[in-house]
Amino acid sequence: MNITRFETAPAYFPPNHHGMHCMRLQGHEAGPSDSLWLGVSHILPGGGTTLDASPVEKHYVVLEGEVSIETEEGEFVLKRHDSCRLAPGEKRALHNRSNRPATVLLAMPYPPA
């Protein structure tokens, strides 16, 4: 078993993210994981990511606040406990268009070897 205490979760700094504080909960520098990693991001008002894709799927769960998920098909607002899955290669951008901070859980598999 690997336990990561939220108070000591390591920060990471992905490219094309602004106004965000990202932390790993499991996997990568937070500890061993065979197939996926988990992260939590706090998104400040006006913060978010650029419209980019990754080669693996992503799953988001909004834990607090609301987050707009932009794809090439439109923009969708997720509120507390709403979730979405993005397919491999699907472009996405996250935006916090509210005046309150938002918190998002991310689950993502490791890229294929």
C-alpha cells in the first residue's frame, strides 16, 4: 500500500497550465503505480489550460466549484461531483470562469510503452 497525505502531496508543473496548483496523489513522484496516476488541481478564477490533447484518456471529477471543459465540439460546465472522460487524442481546455476557486481530481493512465 502507498499512502500520500494531502498535506505532503508533491506539486508538479505541467506545461500550458496557468493560475493552477497541481499535486500528485498517486503515481509518478507520489509513489508506485502500475497503470495510472491521480492528481488534484486547484484552479484559481481565470485560471486553466490551453486547448491540447494527450495520447491517453483523461477522467476529471470536479470536487469543488465549477469548471468549464472546452473541446472542439463545444464548452460544457461541470459542477461539484460532475465528471467527464476525454478520449485519447481529444483536445481539451479547462477554464475557471467563476469568481471562486475550483478543485478537480484527475485520473490518467500512463502512456503506452
